Amino acid sequence: MRRLSTVVVTLILATPCLPLAQSPAPSRSTPASQEYVFQSGSGLLFFYVHPDKATDFEGVIARLGQVLEASPDPGRRQQAATWQAFRSLDKVAENAVYVFVFNPAVPGLEYDPVKILAEAAPTEVQALYERLKAAVVRVERMSLTKLR
């Protein structure tokens, strides 16, 4: 188990960091950035969060889940059904680590939390973004291909 943890941490550290969206997102008719689209069929997002801001982060993620589940868009509802969120019991550099698992990922759809919130809750997005920005140290992304 220790070896598996070492491999996972090595993979995480070798993955480039991604910025959160800097401003509310354009409409879905605009092509999605490739940073938060998982064409491979599955993906992971790792959020490293200041421990004292974990409650704020979890509140934003709870709101994200609500807007996905309530969306009139079938693609967004499919995202809600297959989007799993975990909080690691282990900390990395004293930060809380959250792992989002998308399996399967909806091909072509954006998984950037800020863009989804901007689309679904435009009057709330700025306040939610500020909470997310204050909480998150960094974000890492992985596209996955199934081996077996």
C-alpha cells in the first residue's frame, strides 16, 4: 500500500498545475478549453486546499453538485451522475487534498467548476469564485486511459 501511495504522489507531482478560471465563463456555445475536458474517457482533478479553508471549498463544491443535478442540460446531469468527489485522509505539504473522479467523463464537456457555476448560477459565481480562489493552493489534472 505504501508503494502505491508513493507512485500516486509521484504521478501527482509530475503533473502540471492548472489555474482556476480567472473570470466567469462564456456561454457553452464557446469552445471549451482543453484544460478541463477529458476526451480520453476518464479523468481526475486534484485540488490542494488550505486546511483552514476546507469548509469554504466543500461549500462551493456542494453548490456545484446542486447546480449540476438541477441542470436542464442532459449532459450536465450526466456529469453529476458520474462525478465523484473524495477528500484524502493524507495531507500533502500540510494541504487538504480533494480528488474528483470522472469515470466515465462526458466527452467534450467542460469540467471547470468556475465555468459550470458561471453557466448555472451567474448571480452567485463571483462570490463562489472568490471563496474557491482563497481556498485552493493548486489544481492538477490527469486524463486516464483504462488498462484493464
